[in-house]
Amino acid sequence: MTPTTLLLTRHGQTTWHAENRYAGISDVQLTDTGRAQAEALARWATAHPVDAIWTSPLSRAVATADPACKALALTPHRDPDLRECDFGTVEGRTLAEFEAENPHAAQAFREDPVAHPFPGAEDPRRAAERGAAALRRIAAAHPDGRVLVVAHNTLLRLTLCTLLKIPAREYRRVFPRLRNAAITEVLMNNDGSDGTTALLSLNVPCEEKP
């Protein structure tokens, strides 16, 4: 089967992300900046047409994809496995706030965020597995296609590590941040193998700044 080009993007800025707060499974709305980023993504998609658009079910991802769906007259597909990780007790809080309360746990997280996730958080390894499985399903559904996938910062970084055979514990170091509405392009073969994903570009702005 022929490979699929996946164009991965993090949703637009939200009120919590503007303050660097962890927004996992919480449904947080886009800011004005986030909505502008969604419109820029739509302009990019118009100039670089895609065959399908998939999103996380969380409203910030759906709202980011909506202008592109309208511009290309595409109905978005939603996959629950593209949702962000659950950050447990740190949902809605900053890492600095957590560190002030529990400095030892915060330091352990910084050293190995997979072995020492936040209290009550989803196991990062399981999140990585579901994210990778979702992208493989999407690629298989669109052989030789170009697919825009709108999801989330931590989930996508963990998933990229899994697909590229990078230890998951390194996701914060290797991929410090996926920028809002920027494009990360991967090429995924559909031969059933776990080792056939190539990273073509990372964090490419969808619109050049004046």
C-alpha cells in the first residue's frame, strides 16, 4: 500500500495555554489569538489542499479545524484516541504551582515524565499507544492521501516518540513544544510495520509573520 502524509497540528491557543496551565481532558475555549490561528490554518489548507481532516473530540481541536473544514468543504472525522492526556491533579494548574506544593514530585517529573507522571494522571505510555494507534488507523483509511490531524501538544509529542522509536521519557527534551496551529509533517507507510514512519518537518508556521 502507498504511504500517507499526515499533517499534524496542535490546536489554537486557549485561555489556559496563554497562562501556561495544563489543559488535558478539560474543555477549554480558544482565545482570540487561537481563533486567528485557526483561520490561518484554514488559509494554509486552502493553499495546500488535504483529502481529509481528523480531530480530537475536545472543543478546542474541533474549533481549530472548523475553518479549514469549511474552506475545503470537508466533514471532519473525530477520534476519541486523539484527545489530550489527562493530567490528573495538575489539570488547570501550572508546573510552578505544582512544584510549590510538591517540589520532589515536580523534580521527578522533570527527570522522567513517563516514570513519574502527575498524581492521578493518565499513564503516558498508554496515551502514546492510543495516539499511535489512532494515526495508524487514519493512515490506513487514506492510502496515498494527505490528512490534516488536529490534536494536542503532549499527546502528539508522546505519539511522535512512539512512531519514531524515541524513548517516551525523552518527549519533553526532544520535542520541547509543538506550536499552536503549526504543521508537523510525517510520512507513514501502510504495510503493517511499526517502524515505517518518517518525520519530514516540524513546527512549520502555517502563515509567515509580516
